[in-house]
Amino acid sequence: MPEITLDHAHRIVAQGHASAQEAGMKAVFAILDKGANLVAFSRMDGAWLASNELAIAKARTSVMLQVPTEALNAPLQIGQP
């Protein structure tokens, strides 16, 4: 896993904001380094406040399991048992 700079983290957040807006969603973004330390955090206006801790926990789980966060979504499909 490459080291992440603050500038790179800000670019990731900006891309996430653009994608969320395009999809009509309000999202929260937590970018962690390879030691699971928070590098950047952003919550879009109107995003659920509960998502703050969830975003950080999901990012930390991704680092600890060494898998992309997309891989953590597979077992959690909305509307599915």
C-alpha cells in the first residue's frame, strides 16, 4: 500500500464529492494512511451525522484487512438479506 500525502487525499475527496453529487448522494469521506491514521476527512452538507464514525471505521477496516473499501460493500447490499 503506497504512502498517501495530504495533497493526494484531498484529490481523492474532491473526486468523491464530484461522484456523489453526480449520483445525487450526500457522502462522508475518510482517507487514512497505511498505519490507519486519519489524513483527510470531509462530510458533504446534508450527509447523515452517523456516517462520520462509520466512514472512519470502514476506512480503518479496509486498511487492516488490506482490501479496497469497495470489497467491504459486497456483503451489505441494500434491500437484500
